[in-house]
Amino acid sequence: MPDTLTVSDHSRDSAGLRYVYPVVSRRAGGVSIGINLNPNNACNWRCIYCQVPDLVRGTAPPVDLLLLGKELSGFLHELQHGDFMQRVPPEARRINDIALSGNGEPTSAEKFAEVVELVARLKPDALKLVLITNGSLLQRDNVQQGLRRMAQVNGEVWFKLDRSSEAGMLSVNDTKMTLDKVRQNLATAIACCHNTWLQTCWFALDGSAPGKQDEDDYLDFLAGLLRDGIRPQGVLLYGLARPSLQPEAPRLSSLPHADLERFARRIRALGVAVNLSD
């Protein structure tokens, strides 16, 4: 384990804890305190760019709320008063947020709403709470309850939308979720927590960038949302930062910044904000 944390190392073990881990986030511009509710490496999707080792299909195991609370409160204290920040590059020595993310879909945890309530109670009021989700389980009451609570405590949702065709989602995310379901769940996320962003990973597959049809599908889907009053805060558009640990890894490659920026301009032309990270 390197002494210094970097944006390319998102190891869940760097703090030696079960649930809590630090990340130097290029999108956040500081230290993000990750909460991994899927230490079993289980997810209901299998995105081909995923950096989780030994990823399996499944759901989050039962959450030990007492242990999670102990780890989070202890690590917050260490970041604020200990020497852990010495492992962080000087320009990133700030706590940016607490992120429900980890090695699988966090909303698959049976006690998701209780986890949100616990984090809300322990975190500093001004510290942002982020949920990074594939959005597939927004129909669950406990997930909606958790998002409504997030909206009260400086919460933000990052809702995955890598492709906007069912064939594209099957290819990139290995899911058969329908676009109608994506649309419905995104509308639910925004209704529960207004500060909801789309997060989109854009990369080359087998040496080819996403085609014009992929871009058009994405823009058409987004335009349809806007026409119906379903308005995300914007799009978090990003490329590959860390190596995939899935079988498709050799087939993936990063895109030039100019390609990402050109697509970002097309999104912005719809009147939608874009935060771009290579």
C-alpha cells in the first residue's frame, strides 16, 4: 500500500476499516470519505470499467450499524485532528464529502435509510453527503426514505447514465434495465433529492470512441427529460481514471480531452451544466 494516496488508487483497505475508506477524488477536489456497504464485492450490475476485484452479482450484506458509526466518527476525528492528511497531496488536504459508494450498489443494503440517518447524525452540518448509485433500486421505499433524508442534510445524488440505449446499457453496464425504468427512477430520485446529477463514463471500446448514435441517444434522452420537467442538476462527465478489473479491461481505453469536451458542448447546448473530468 503506497504511503501517499492518489486519484488513481481507490483502495477500500487504505484505512484498515471494514466500511470507511478515504479517496482523493479528482471530481471532488479533496478527500472524500467513502462508505462501502458492499464489502462482499457484490453488485446487481457489472459495469465493464469497474475497478472492484472479484466482482460478483448480488446484494449488500447486513450492515453493522454500530461498527459503521464507530468507524465513521473515529475516522472523521482522525482526519480533522490526526496525521492521516499527511498521506494526501497538499493541494487535496480538505474533507470534501462523505460518499455512499464502495464495491457494489449501496442502495441494495437493507438498512440503507438507517445508514443515511446514522451518517446525517455524525457528519458536520456543512459536509456534503453524496450517494453514488446506478439508480436501479429507486422503487424501494427505504431507498426513497434515505434520499428524502439526504435532501435535508446537504445531500447529493450521482445517478449513473453511461449510455442511453438498452443495447448500450447491456454492453457497458451488463444490465437489461429498460430506458423507461431509468427514466422513472431518475424522476423519483429528483423528486426525493432535488440535487441529483447524472454521472456518465465516456471511453473507447476496442479502440473506437462512442459513435454519433451513442451521443444522439444520450442527447435525445436528456432532451426528453427536460421537455417533461425532469431536470437533473447537470452531468458529471468523466473518462477512465483507474484500470478496470473486469475481463473487458484490455478492450478499454481513455478518450482524448478534445473528444470529451466536444460531447460536453453538445450537452451544454441543451441548457444543461456539465462538469468534465478526464
